[in-house]
Amino acid sequence: MILAIDVQYTGHKADVAGVLFENWSSLDTTQCYLTEVEQVAEYEPGSFYKRELPCILQLLQEHKLQPDVIVVDGYVYLDGVAKSGLGKHLYDSLGGEVEIIGVAKKPFVDISAKFAVYRGGSQKPLYVTSTGDVEQAKGAIRSMAGEHRNPVLLKKVDQLCREAAKKRSQL
């Protein structure tokens, strides 16, 4: 199973969403998960993982999730090959037993164009990094359902955490 995860922050709180799906071409999820995190770390430039990683781990633990692959909104390696990003820190936290694929919407300063994936008719790429084979990861992201730049299920997980944060802020 594949799990896509995203986090939305509101002040010192976070809403974490996860969507579980069977294969890369799936159009629908098999299950959706939400977790509220009451206290998150301050944003630290260059160390974003310190804020996001505990949120992701809480979602995994709270729902007892053990996917084969996790897709995160961000980078596994900030330079594509060696400089640890959120995905690499998650991979290490899980004992190197789960493949992590990072999908970022913006280029990090050190990222090469070889990590770019163009989908649909978009002139703007997604940047894909992985703890596994990068070419396979890029192919997997290309094959995801949806005709636009962002795959349908990655949009869905983004919307889930945004909606949860919005509802909570209205309470």
C-alpha cells in the first residue's frame, strides 16, 4: 500500500492527513486518516523536518499505519542525492524499512533539473526525490491519476489537511 501525507499548520497546531491507496494509477483512496497535533515546533529555516517529522510520525503511530511506500510533500534529499531533507529523516526514523518518495512543487536551491517531472500540459515541474530508485519514483509519480501537474491523490491529501485546519480554526 502507498500512503501520501501532508501537513497544514495553524499557529502552534497542525492537522496531518494521510490517504492510503493500492497502486500508483489509483483514482480513489482505500482509506483517509486525520491527526491533530496540539503543539508543533517553530519553523526553523533549513531544518523544516524538525517541525514536520513529529507530525507525520504521530499520524503513523496513532493510526497504526505500515505502508510499503510513503509520499511526502517535500524532498527526501535537498540536493537530490545526499543532503537530507524531510523524507530522509522520516526514512531513518522508520528504520529504513519504508521507501519514501518526496514530491516538491518548488525547486530547492541545490536541486538539478534531472529530478523534474512534468505532468499534464504544465510548464512547471514537480521535483521528485526518493530513498529508492529515483527513475522508478519519477515514473510512479508520472503514472498517478490526474491530467494536471498535481496528481489527484496528492491534491486530495492536501485538501484534507487544509479542510481539517479550517474547521478547527472555526471552533
